[in-house]
Amino acid sequence: MKRAAVILGIVSLGILSAAVWAGAQTSGQPAQQNPPAAGQAAPAQGAAPAPLAKRPPQAKTQPEFDAWKLASANTDAAALEKASDDFATKFPDSELRILLYKNAMRLYQNANNAEKTETMGRKVLSLDGDDPEALVTVAEVIAERTRDSDIDKDQRYGEAITMAQKATQTVDTDVQVPAGTPQERIDAYKSLLRSNAYSILGTIEFKKENYPAAQEKLQKSIDAFPSNPDPVVVLRLALALDKQQKYPEALKVASRAVELTQDNTAIGTPARHERDRLQQLTGGAAPAQPQSPPKN
């Protein structure tokens, strides 16, 4: 996920620490519904309730909480992985194991260590198979690392598709954020996860040369998070349109990819080559650019 900073900026460690420990003080007590605020109408009788967000993991004891804080202070991915394993051995039933492994997954992802990112993501999923961030992260690694020459290509693609599709569903029910997190941050987090999930589905369809399906999924990825489109996704959408000989539409999108990138970069250079090629095919410059790639 190229825009993972949005995820990491959702909550601070201090807020999360408070949420982690808060549950120990009310362990065993039933959850209570908050009454409607003043001037706010109560839900209509018989109306379907809004999906409840999954509560953050919580510590059961002070020693468990202290051990988690000590382990989570590691900022080196390998050190955090070891600390996470040690914590899991000492507290094999702790809900906090998933937080440590998820943070290790993010650190390895930021270090571009795909193999370890997948390993940590699978540890998260072994604890919570519905976690949307881990589903998207592991699916992305699979999709990007699978090659046409792989004997198990179809199996790997199938697993990644299943994970990405599941993430589009669990993002509404299984995102864990502390109470008090601003709604706009939660919405941005969910939008990013949806965008990445559709990007994975589009990437796999593109690699399978199913270009109409790739176009549909890649467009959904852009639409899910229009304020911060991923240049990789935009370029792939241009290429998917190009493969279908939709040259004018492809030129619009390729030109948008150029706008989002700098020259002589991993994405900027092929984006400019694609735009120049399409300009030659269409016999002119790109039409005026919309704010986001057009829907087709």
C-alpha cells in the first residue's frame, strides 16, 4: 500500500494505549448502548442498526499491559518481531498479540520487505481472519509477487482475490479504532483500505489479461479514495484502456498519471512513455483533464 501513512496516522500510540488498558477496568461487564444525544432522534423501531465497530484489543492484567508497552516500543521491524513472539509465548491468550504483529507487518512493509510483510500479515490473520488491513496487505504482496511462470499462479491469485474481496466487506465491521477517534480519520482509513482492495483485484485481472474487468476494478479503486489517487493504479487503468483500444480515454488517464508523478521515477517514466505513445496514436495532445480519471 503506497499510501500506508494514512493508516499509520489514524491513531497515536498514547490513545491506543488508553483504549488497550481501559477494558481491563470493566472486564466482564456487559457493553452498554449510548443514549441518543440531545436533539437526536432515536432509531426507528424495527430499523436495521448500523454496523457496530469491533472494539480494540484490551489487556486483562497490569503485567500484560506493561509487557505489551515494552514490546511495542521497538521501532526496528526485526526487533519488534522477536518481541512480539516473546510476548505471545508469555501471554498466549492475550488480545494484544495482534497489535504487535500488525505493527511489525507495517514496519516490514515500510522497509519493502515483502516476504516478512506477508509473514507478519498471516500471523495477524491467524488471530483475526477478518482484519481488513491484514487481508489487504497480504493480498497485495501475493498479487505483486506472483509471476506467470509460477506453477501455483492460479492458486495464489485465487487466495489474493478471496482476501481482497473479504476486505471490502469487513472494512465496515472489523476496523478497530479507539473511542474518540475523529470520524473523518476513520472514513479516510476505510476509504484507503477499500481503494487498495479494489486495486489488488484490478491488478490481478490485468495480469490475467482480462482488461475490461481490470478497468472496472481499477476505476473502483480510484473512486474509493479520489482525494489521493495512487499513480500506479491510474497508470494501470490507462494501460487497461489502451489494451482495449480505447485510446482517447486511455490518453486522459495516462495524462493524469503524468500529473501525479515526477519524471525519471519508477512510475513517472512509464507514465510519460504511455502518454506520448497515446498522443501519437490519437494524433494530438490530451484533452483537458478532469479532476479524476473518467468513469467508463
